[in-house]
Amino acid sequence: MNGSIYDPDVALPSDNLIIVNPNFKTKFSLPFRKFHELQHILNGEQHKTYAFSPLAKNDAEISANSYAFKMLADFYFDENTDRYSKLYDFMAYFGIPMSLESAVRKNV
């Protein structure tokens, strides 16, 4: 669904619906955004709506970030890669800011 550059992606757990705005201006990659919103659907409270806010510090956003980091890491790294030695490459590839480094490190 197309919106303006200011309209974030949205998850509606009550409807099992994710609305991705390809015009949303963010450095976070589309795969990260999709996994983040998917976690809201899988784990979300049915009466809530979640707008994409990966830098928020509430439990739902932390959980959504953790899920996205884990899922992306499984796709990005092969079983022989030392994930920690390539952590910054991983973060840069998926547009994850350095402010989330400790959360990424904890979840990959």
C-alpha cells in the first residue's frame, strides 16, 4: 500500500494484517521491517495496532526487533560464519543503526 514518506508500516494483529508502505522514508531495510511487523502479528495483543517504531523501548518493540534480528541472521549467515566477526556488515546490510548494536549482538 502506497503512502507518503511519513507513513510507517502498520501491523493489525486483530486482522492478521501487515501494511507495508514502500514510500516510507527509513534506513531500515524492507526485510527487517517485514519481520518486525510479523512479530507484532504473531505476538500482538488483538486490540492493538502497531506502527513501525523499532527504536521504541517498550516490550512489544523490543520483542519485534529481537525476532527480526534472529530471522534475518538465519538468512544472512551460513553455519560456518562467525556471526560476531561479521556483525557490523550484517547491521549495515539491513540498515540497522548502531544504537541497536547490543540488541543485535544479543540476538544473533
